[in-house]
Amino acid sequence: MHPTGKSPPVENALNGSKELTFEDVKNELYNRHHPSLTSLDIEVHAKTIHKIRTLKKKHDVVMLGHNYMEPLVFGLSEKEEQGDSLGLSMFAAKTEAPYLIFNGVPFMAETAKILSPDKTVLVADKTAGCSLADNFGAEDVRKLKELYPGAPVMIYVNSYADAKAESDICCTSANAAHIAKTMPGDTIIFVPDIFFAQNLEEELKGEKNVVYPGKDNTARGAVCEVHERFTLSDLLAIRESFEIPKGHSKRKLYAHWECRPNVLKEADFYGSTSQIMKDIAARVADDQLERAFVASECELTSNLAQEFPKVEFWTACSVRCSHMAKVRLDKIANILEAIDSGEDLNEYEVTLDPEVINKARLPIERMLEASV
């Protein structure tokens, strides 16, 4: 509750057309009734959030919020500015905004730059990496191409532009199986996620031979440092501790494609972040979900709890992406203050060689065409 008493209702105060006041911002934050948002959080950060929202509007900034952002950062973005990395980049490409601030990690911002080469793309912290993207590059793609000549390379969107530029087609966790089936021949090379590749191999059994780093070769691959932490024993313990028995009609355990194969087999539902969110939304609409656990980045669960307050979400908040956590309110405010004062944006701007942009754009465009 607001310290002065019950807050007056503020309808979409942060996104409305009227001038934002500090009190508007505080009232809206209190009215969220977010289960993980304390009064201390609001009182400490409201001033910074007010500054961010004011400058965002003043300079017509599109602020893209990835699903894994902590709630106060995620809430800076309007509904259409929230989502997964590729969806956000595609949305940004359709806007006229001169500045794109991507509240996520740099490989995501690179995709936005590839699709919007004439726009200024900014990130709060260029040192925020990704265990998948950081450990796999263009040279690793070339090595696999030499080992399996003629096999098309399908690269996960969680990769840097130089690796995409060496690949034939891109995919997301939501469309990987579909994209793989559209590829010519019986064999595809999938990079860089080893667990995802193993899960895809199982999904496509009898249809495609999936080659990936470490499968009968010494090529380097990678795994997600967040999703690899979930084990089968963890999920079995979660079922027992949180009373989510397998087969329960209204209690579900979800897992992301990037988890280990035996984790996916134990889950009640597995898929991409967007697929998990859509399944939860559909079950909520049908009054068929009362409790859930999502084996993924814990801030995803925090944001789901905000969106679906009637569902009891259990979470493992020791499982966080250290890279995503680098995107903080104060750093986002610094970007906007630099824009406002006309300062050099080099500290935040994501740039790519035009040749890399042109080459990396092709596999993304092929994916979009194959997804229609």
C-alpha cells in the first residue's frame, strides 16, 4: 500500500499521453501489487523510473524489454515492446523511432541492428554476455561445415552476428523443429546449443539427422548456463516439494527447450519462452491452472506472476542469468541522459560492419520466409 494510504487508481499512467509526474509513477508501481515488488523497491527506484519514462517519451525511444528482465526493468517497456529477442527486433524494425534501447544482452541488440541498420541501437551494458553466444563464433561454424560438406547450417538466434553470417538459416526455440523440416537433404547442422540440439534430434527422429558440436566430432558447442542447472532430480524434488504431481489437471511443470533432454521428458509442457507463456495464458483463460513451476530464468516467473496473479507460481530464484542481471535501472537512465544531453553514445551503441549485417540478414530472412 502507498505510505499515504490507498493509492488512487492510475490507468496506464506510465504509457498514457499526459505528462508524467513522480506521484503518477509511484502510484502505478504500488497499484501493480506485484508479489515480488516491495515498498522499499518502489520508494528507492521510483525517482529513476520517473526519469527514464520522461526521457523515453521526450526522445521517442523504443525500449525493448526481454522476458528475462527483472520486473522494474521489464515494466519500463509497453506491452508491445515486451517479448523474446527476435520478436522484439522485428517489432522495432517496423517503428520510426530513431533510438532503440534493448533491455537484454548484446547478441539480442545485434539482431535488432541487423534488422534496423539505420537506427541507433543501444544496450545498458556491453559486457553482458551469453554462455551460448560467447562460446561459439564464425570459426566454429566453418569447422562444422568442413566436417559435413553440403549439410545446411541452422543457427539458433542466440548467437552473434558473425556466426549467423556463416550460416544458412536462423531459428528460434519456437520454430526450430518447423525450420529444420524445411531444410533440403536428410542432414542438418544445428548450432550452437548442445542440449537444444539433442532435444531437436529426438523431436525429428526418423525425419532428419541432426549434427551438432560434440556429436561424433570435436567441434566446440555451448549450453545455456541457466537452463543447464536444472536436472531431473531437481524436477522430481520440485514436484514433491511444491505438490505438482505429474498428470495433475491444474498444476503444471514447464521446461525450456534449452534444458537437458531428461528434464524435458519429465516436464508437463516444454517449449520456447513464448510457447510456455501462451500455454499458461490459454490454461488461465479456461480456469485450468492454479499452480506452476517454470524451469527457466527466475525473472520470467516474476513477470508471469505479475501477468497472471491468480496462478500460484513457484520459482528457483537462485537460478538467474548473471548477464541479464547487469541490465539495471541506473544504467538505462544513463543512456537516456546521454541522449538528452547530446553526449557520445559509444559506450552503449551496438555497431556492426555493413558486410556482416548483409550476410547475417540472409539467414534471418530465410527463417522468416520459411515460417510463413
